[in-house]
Amino acid sequence: MDNAKVALVTGAGSGIGRAASLALCAAGYRVVLAGRRAAQLEQTASGTGMLVVPTDVGQPESVRALFAKTKETFGRLDVLFNNAGIGAPGVPMEEITYDQWNAVVQVNLTGAFLCAQEAIRMMKAQQPRGGRIINNGSISAYSPRPNSAPYTATKHAITGLTKSISLDGRNFDIACSQIDIGNAATELTERMAAGIIQANGTTVVEPRMDLKHVADAVVFMANLPLDANVQFMTVMATKMPFVGRG
């Protein structure tokens, strides 16, 4: 394990973050778990030796402390999976409050930006230099669901952030990828199994896929050498109504 690579996962207490963390750990990475809920991070880490660092990714001081702890413990960072994300109530756009809007922006976009900043600082300075940042974009980075303006806006913005990190990191051996996930079977998508509103106003049960496929995709992206990159990957339930949405 002395030569094992180090990965940091945000939103690691449940769902995609937990599955990706466990998969990275099984693949030989030393993994840092970040999230707001310490108890759930401990559940993810149970019996694995993964490092738990309770973090609010929307707060600069908390993010700085997270990366300082990572450097103190492992000395470097090879992979950041920017996964933390939240949504707002599914109501008409004009009913979203400023606080609801701001909360989504702070976690989904500002949080990803702050974590990327700290990762880039570490990756530029460490030897061997470089690393990889993987952003969780979501299908909503391309096409909205009804009544989802805060989430959709931030996920579209993640695409711009991904491209900017790829460009600005190019000369420092820092690669940046985006994984866009559609209907992975998590607690957050259970409502899809009961039926979810479509663009035409109907309610339709949407197929979901095993979370393992997402975790495997993250590990595949993480394991690439730094002279190769999956710039964008879409992993989705085959029969979900994405192609042709709207």
C-alpha cells in the first residue's frame, strides 16, 4: 500500500459517493471520505481503513481543512471525485426561494470549484506532479427535468468548470473528466420507480440501473494514465427517457 494512489471523494456518505469510495478502496486506493454527515461517512468507512473527514464543501475554511488533512495523512492526492450535490424542491421556478437557490449553487457548483482549487494546488506541487479530477455532472448537465432550474443550472455549469480545469491543468499533468449519470439506483432516485413527471406533464415510471456500474466507471476513469482522459462519459439506464427528452 506504500505506493497506493490517493483518492478523495466528496458526498461519500451515501449513494454514488459511497459506492465509488468502496470501489476505489477495493481497487487499491487510499481513500479520503468527505461529507457533512459524520455518522454516514463512518458507515461508508466501516472496516476499510478509509479516512473520514467531515466537511461542508460550500465553505472555504472547511475545504481547506479537508485538503490539509489529506496532505498531512497521505502526502499527496491523485484523484478527486467531485460528487457532492443536492437539489431543490420540484416546484415552479418562480416559487424557488433565494435561500433554496443559493444552497444548491453553494454545494453543487461552489463546492466543486473550491475542491478543485485545493486539488490543483496539491497536484501542481507534489512529486510526481499531476493528478485527475472527476466531476459528477449528471444527465441534467445536458437536459433539464421539469421544475429543476437550480439543479440543472449548476450541472450545466459543471460542464464549463470541467472544460476550464482540463484547459488550465493541461500544462501541469492535471486531467479532468466528467461523468454524467442517469437513473442510478440510489435513495434519491427511488421516486422514479413510483413515477416521475415528464416534460409533457405525464407521470411515468423510469427504469434505473445498478449503482455498481457507476462505481466501476469512476474506477475506470481514475485508473487511466495521465496522458489519457475520458473527457465526458454518460452512464445511464438504457431505457430511461433521456434521448428525446422534452
